[in-house]
Amino acid sequence: MQVGAHLNLDQIRAIIFDIDGTLSDSDDQMVMKIERSLNPLRFLLSDTGRYAAARWLVMAAESPGNFLYNLTDRWSLDSYLIKQLDRLSQQRKQHIKRYWIIPGVEEMLRRAAARLPLAVVSARDESSSLAFIRQFHLEPYFKVIVTSQTCEHTKPFPDPLLYAAREMQVAPENCLMVGDTTVDMRAARLAGMQALGVLCGFGRQRELLRAGAQEILNSTAEVLDLLENRLKAAG
């Protein structure tokens, strides 16, 4: 699915990706976990009903979650929050979480990295960001990996996106931000970057466009095909 044709491809010199719902299929993992917790209600809800309810709960939780995280960020409490999460992670070190990846993303990144510098900007902590990237051996594709701990403020502040641009030595206006939430779109616009929304997470087309997405795709796996096909059509 594509909406509009407002991306200026001639300007794109680098691509920045979010992780959750953009590279990682983490939203579906959460839906499945909640769906299993709803099994005691199977006498009230069908399989389809439990899945729909789980998906709605995850979607409803996403915005308040972003709000609370950014509130701690504004009050400079996010570093304390990260330390506590890291401590819990160490205590549960024997449990290794296995991540999912959006189908087709690995091949897209391999092809894209051969043509443009790539970066990750995530609101995840460093430990879980690197865990996902290392599980799928994606490190060679990224010039820089920016997490919630890299800059003083995280998304929707533009700071982490501007940091990634500086590290790649690419001007902000020549960067394309790819993400699945309104937080990603707002951060991109504040940083002076182009914004591409994807629907493989929980962002909805209308809200992504309202937040500043210049174009929408069904999946992150389609990003490079979009750019290549549009360039061919222009040529």
C-alpha cells in the first residue's frame, strides 16, 4: 500500500529504521502472549475474538506507554528506569528471549546497505536493541545504532535522529526515517527528515499521515523496492 508520492528520492542519502514493529515483529509476540492469557475466557470469546481483544489491548497500551516513557525522559528519570530494567535483566539472565523479525527485512537490509548508509534509532534500551540485532546478525548493515541511552532525550525528540545523521555524516534533510508509530513520524519531522510509515506494526494509516508520514507501505520489507521502482519510473 502506498499513499501519496511526496518522498523526494533525489534527496535520500541514508535510511534510519526504528526496531519495534518496523524491523522486529515484537508487536505480534506481545499479542500472542496476551491471547494465551485470555484462554480462561474461551467460553466467552472465540479464537478470533481472543486474538482481536489481545491486539486491541496492545494497541491501547502503546500510546500510554510512549507517554510514560517520554515523561520520565523529560524529568531525566529515564536513566534510572533503564538501570532498573537492566538489573532485572541480569537477574533473569538464564532466560534468553528469542525475537521475531518482519518477513523479508533481512534481505532488504542486505540490499539497502550495499547502496546507502543505514542506522537504527530505537526507544529500546541498549541491551535489548543489541540482542535483537545480534540474533539476526544485522550488525554489518548499520553504520550506527542509537538506543534510548545514547542521547539525553529519546523519540519523539529529534535528538537521537540528529545524532545518527551526524555519525553517518549525512545532513538531516538527506535522511529517510522509517517507522511504524506516530512517535517515529513526529521525531522525523522535528529533525527535518523525510518520514516513511509502515503498517507492519500497530500504527494506523490515518494517524501516521497526520503525524507527518509522507508515504505509507504495508511492510518495511518493501522500502528498497519502493525507492528503486520510483527511480526507474522517473528515469
